[in-house]
Amino acid sequence: MTAALLGPMMPLEARTKRGDKFLAEGRAAEQKKDWDTALSFFEKALSEDPSDILYQMASEKARFQTAQSHIDRGLRVRSQGLLGQALVEFQKAYAINPGSAVAEQEIRRTTEMIERERKRVQETGKEDDAKEQAMTPGEQAKRDTEQRISSILPVPDLKPLNPEPIHLRLNGSTKLLFETVAKVANINVVWDPEYQAQVRGNIPVEFDNSTIEEALDYLSVITKSYWKPLSPNTIFVTMDNPISAAITKSRSPRFFTFRT
């Protein structure tokens, strides 16, 4: 009876020891941020004992981190104009973690960029430089819009219909803050169609005897946004990014103090 009980226990014990060995090797690779290797070892451990909660947790964490590492690598090489390599990295990320909306989005965006470059080569017979190739469709659209505006008119001065100092206490989302301040000054707000709030949730602010420019500049800082006048009574608001930052350099800095 004792021998019969010991018999089936030996393979289980051996399997557990082997799984723990894979787990330790995976954690060593994890410490080095070698996520592909870590995931490989964790999956080997999990195959030894699929019911082990430690193996499950380690494998799940490594799966997310490995997919993210390929996304980061893809963004890095795409910024150098290496679109084909970037697409391979995003596809790897999606294969590892099919639930990644970021990987799916970047595959679609990079595919569009590759198709754009293919058409350009067919039309002109030559490739663009790496910097041009690295620009996403959204970045190109913003740049083209800014160039068109700059070529038509200089950046106008904002002249609100209500020039009185702003006294206001608010607690709301990014769009609510900009639109409320604009409404007080009786100016219009045009939003970038691709705008996505960089700061989530409600944001408390208080303006005391502030000009419209001071209020808008402050909102830009705390919401990670960028604004510029399109006309004396209309402003354009978009996300803060390298393109808008370059444009911002042409504006004189303003120094101001607020209570928040």
C-alpha cells in the first residue's frame, strides 16, 4: 500500500522541482530585463504544473512586460525611420499579448506609414529622409496645418471681447477648464480632432486677477496641452508634443503666479 502511494508521487515531485528551476531561471532573466528569455522560462515552468499560482502569475507578468518591450523597441526604431523593423516589433508584441490595444494600434499606424512611403516612392522615384518617414499621419497633418497657417498669416495676437481679469475657481476635466476660461473671456476654442486628454479626472484650479493668456498658459502646463491663437478671438488646443513645442519656442515666455 505504501509503495503504491509513493509510486505516483515521485513524478509529481520531480515535475515540481523542474518547474521551480525554470521559475528561478526566469526570475534571473527578469532581473536583467531580458523579458523574452524570462517569458520562455516561465512558460516552461507553467507547462510543468499549469495549476501552480506562482507560475501563472510570473508568466502573466512577463507576457505583459515582453509585449511592452517590443512596443517600446518598435517606437524607438520607427522614430529612426525604420518602418519595416518597427512593424515586426509591433507584430511580435501583438502575438505575445493579443489583448494589447496599443500593439494593434501601432501595427495599423505603421502599416499606413509603410503604404504612404511606398506610394511616394512610386510617384517620385525616391525615398524621403528618415525623419520624414518617422512622422506618423497625425504628426504630418499637424505640421502641414501649422505650415499652412504660418504661410498665410503671422500668429495673431489674442484680443478677447472681454479683456477683464479672470477671477475663477474650477474643478473639472481638461476640456471643461479650457472651454470655461474661454467662455469667460468670450473667445472660441477649436480642438484638435485627435486630441486626447493627457491628465485624467477632474483638476482643481483657481485664478485670481489673471489675464486670459496667463490662464491659458497655466492650463497648458497642468493638462500637458498646447494652445495658440488662430484669430483675435479664437484659440486652437492640441496635445503637447515635439511639433507643438517647436512652435511654442516662437512665443515669448510669460511669468505668472497662481493659487491651486
